[in-house]
Amino acid sequence: MADLWESRRVAPEHPQVRHVAEALRERGAHGEVRMLPDSARTAEQAATALGCEVGAIANSLIFDAGGEPLLILTSGSHRVDTAKVAADHDLATLRRAAPDFVRAHTGQTIGGVSPVGHPTPLRTFVDTELARHGTVWAAAGHPHAVFPTTYDELLHVTCGAAISVEG
């Protein structure tokens, strides 16, 4: 295992990666955090690195819902229809969060936001499209770190609600 880590730019000891791995274990997740040789800030980059369909990538998107953070885990093949999600869930406003807002509420940077390991639990929605994939890949606190999971496990570890994100 040491050889694998030595060949990567980001060590598994990175504080956010370690924190996410601990949060996953605490919640009973089965997948192990893996480090990618290159950054995977987009679903396309992650799918290419992992050799999977882009739809199997769980994008962790933080939205500003009237000043409150909302995490939407969406399939890499989907775009979030913010008007639909806001209307369906009685949210007055819903807009993509600024980088500072993301970091303040997750402790992580855009491109590496994990579904877990935030300073406080976030209200979370999980795209039902992810259920089509046996293995779903999510970020693990850093753009080089990912972990495998399942749709059901993702719902469990995030206490998320299953929703449709497209109009």
C-alpha cells in the first residue's frame, strides 16, 4: 500500500481526506478512499480516471438556499434544475454557492467536496438517477480523493432525501 500512496501527489494523510475516511467509517460505509494520480474536479475527469460512466459519479454540489447550505448529490450526467428543486421542496431561493460559502459550510474546496465530513450536518438531497449504478463514486474531501459507494449507502451516510433533480 505504501507504494500506491507514494506515487500520488496528495498523501492519504491530508487532513480532509483523513477526516472524510473517518466520517465514512463512523457511518458504516464500506468503500475505501482512493487517491487518483490527477485532479478530478469534474465528473468527466473522475469518470475517465476511474474507467466508469459519467453518470456513476456523484457530484457534490453546494447551493445557497436563502443563506442556508444545501448539498445536492447529483449524477454526473445530470444538471440540477434549481427552479424545480426549489419549487418541489418549498425553498424560496436556490442558487449555486460561492467558493467561500462552500468552504465555510463544508471545510472543503469545490472539486473535492465529500458527501460527509462537514463541520455540521448539511441538509442533503440525492439524485434518484444515481440508483441506476451498482457502484457510485464520490469525492473524499480533496480533488484527488474518491470513494466507492452505493446509492442506498449514500442515502444512509448522508441522511439524504431521494429526489429528481431534472425538470
